[in-house]
Amino acid sequence: MQTVKNAGSRILWSWLWPSTSRVVARASGATVHTGAQQSQEAAATQAVEETPVPAPGPAPSRSSFSIYPPVPGQESSLRWAGKKFEEIPIAHIKASYNNTQIQVVSATNKPLALTSCGTEGFRNAKKGTGIAAQTAGIACAAKATAKGVTHIRVVVKGLGPGRQSAIKGLTMGGLEVISITDNTPIPHNGCRPRKARRL
């Protein structure tokens, strides 16, 4: 048994500490690789020389353009239907476990549309479903588009089942969502929670 262990350790050491013949073989492989790499670089430079050079034009600067919404207080060149980011109406979605409420307000906090799962005809436990939230989102989008709203910002609050369904309903209703913000209140060990339910 001891001889098997010694033989295994010799094989392991031969792989960890290679002999000089293996080092020479590796060095020759590196020179072959370098030659192939040089031929590829030469072919690439020849292909670059053959392609026509386009006329120099105004290059977009990276510092001025961003696909992300601007930081509050920062000026941005992006426009949605001719409006700045701060001028776009906001859709507030409150997704509780029992209901989902959606309200679209203007940039100056004037209410434009208000719906919930209860106002759409869902009762009792059905109000807390994703289908009810999606229906409420479609109805709220229809009311908002009637008042001239095309783009909205979305602010979501709560952990209910209608969070994503309400946003999907807003887009299905014809509104274009440009940003989604999660505004769910998170306690930093605040009030004592209620006792656990017995099922």
C-alpha cells in the first residue's frame, strides 16, 4: 500500500515540477503561437488599409449622452414627447397583499387618473391577484391617455402580488414607461411586528 502512495506522489510531483525537456517543448510552442499571431496581425492591418476611411463627422461625446434617467438636479438632453424627465407624469402604484391602487399624477402633483382593483369590480380575495392589478393598470392607462399622457414614470410601493402586473397593465394600455422606482418602506428594526399566523 505504501508503494502505491509513493508512486502516486511521484506522478503528482512530476506534473507539478516538470523536467527541462517539457520546458523546452513549451517554449517552442510559444514561438509557433507568436508566429501565427504575427501573421494574423499582418492580415488585419492589410484589411484595414483596404477599407475606405469614412469622412470625419461630429462624434457623439460620451459625457453628454446617457440612456439612464438623470440624477436629480442634473441637466439632461433626453426628451420624451418634448418634455424633460422632471416634467413627465408619475404613476404611483401601491401594491398591498389585499389590493393594488394606481394613481397617475402630473409633474406638479395634480391627479389625472385613479383606479384600484376594487373599483374595477374585483371583490374580496380576488382583489389581491395579478389579474386584478393588470386590469386596473389598463383602466388607469385609458383614463390617463384620454387626458393626453403618453409617457410616465412609475413609483412602486409595497410587496403585494400586483407589483409587476400593474406595470404590465400600464404598458398594455398604451403608456410608455421610462423609469421604474421602488419606494417600498423598509423598517430599520422599527415597530414590533405582529405575531405569526397559525395555519
